[in-house]
Amino acid sequence: MKKLVLTMVLVLLCTSGIVSAQDGGLHGTIDATYVSRYIWRGYDAYGDNHSAFQPSVDLDLFGTGFGLTVWMSRANGSGFENSEWLTYTPYYKGALFVDEAFATYFKIGYTYFSYPDMSRDGRTGATAFPPSGAAQEVFGAFQWPNLLPGGIVPSYAMFAYWPSESKAANRANGGWAHVFGLSKDITLPAILDSMPEQVIHLGAHTVYNDSVGPAGSSADHDWSHAVFSISTDFDLGNGLKLVPGFNYQSSWDDSINTSDEYWTSLSLSYSF
């Protein structure tokens, strides 16, 4: 029953977004992503490196700067039912000093993490990460596109994460995470004459983890890992876009992950 309700919510959001876009009001993106493994802030979210399917809907609320994202992750394998993620993120984004060297693009918001097949406090014998109940976080993400030469864009994001239930299995695993990043786009000639120029997105970020982790873990207060990524967009027309990507994680802290990780991703999105 829960899965049916969740599916209906996603369908209704998609449908309402398309209808509103036709009226010139609401805009957004519907996305379906496959990842060869799901790495969440350095942790291997599904044991034994299982792949996952991750659909989402991101709505831009009438150009006000406010938006809403509904996102889901489901492992492509059995035994992970209690780790089906569903998150809701209302946010606000904007820009300051746009024409200055210190131009700042920001996004601030709140995320609620739910696990529909699990009780609220997480004491149902979950067999995969995260064996915990619902959680919440507030975040702020910032970019400075004009600060460095050569098209290199520095960024910083901070997350304050805490469990929603005082007696939940993850009650001792709240804390802060700080993410420092650099990104750069490289423009190449179009693959086909009928296509626009090909843009390669390069990224690197490193994370300081201040005790955020799954229930039962004991995350160190330390620099935990770095992730290097490469992706590109293929414009299929009519708002459709195909985005393949590759990611490599260098793991530094055994309390987060004892091995380096790599994974591929493939996203199909529709913008309206």
C-alpha cells in the first residue's frame, strides 16, 4: 500500500508539473537515474556494491527562487526493502553580486529522509544501510563562478543532520558534514553536426565528516574522502537530456569506508 501511495504521489507531481508548464507557470525537471552503486557521503549505501534506480522530480515554483525536490532510491536487488529512501527537499536558491568578482550563487533548504518500509524509529530489523528511522537535515550550498581564473568554480556546502526520533537506532549519529569542491566545464566540438557543442563537466570535492553516519557506526571527526567525477550532456531535443557519468572516490577514513569506490551513472531527464 505504501509503495502504491508513493508511486501515485510521484505521478501526480509529474502530471501537475507538465500541466502547469503549459500554462507558463510552473517549471521543473523529471529525472530517472541508474547508478552502478550508491555511495552516500562516502558510505556504501547498499551492501555488496548493489546498483540502484533513483527517480526524482524537481519543481521550480513560478520563478520565485523557491523549489521542491522529491527523490527516491531503490536498490536493484533483494534484501534491501528496509533501505528504500524517499526524501523531500523544499529549498530556496538565488544569486548575489552577479556582475562582481565575488558573485555568489546559493541554495539553502531542508531535507526530510524517510524509509517507507521501516517503522519511524528504525527498530524493524533492517538488513541494509541505513538501519535507522527517519532523519532530517538543513543545508546551504554556495558557488563562486567568477572568483578563479580559467573557468574553475569553487564551491562549499554544509549539512546539519539529525534523527527525527529521540529513541531511534540512529539517535547517536547526527552531526555536520562540510563539502569543499572545484568544478570546470570543457567545451568540445559537437559529435554530430545537428547537435550543439559537447560540454564535459569535471568535478572534485572533499568532505570533512563531523560524526554523520548510519546507525551503529562511529564516524570519526576527520577528513573522510574525496570524489572525482566526469560527465557530459547529450541534448535529445524537446526537453530530453541523456547524461552519462563516472565517479571515483578516494576513501581516507576507515570509519566511513575501508576501500576506494568507483561507479557509473546514467540519467535521462525531461525539463518542462
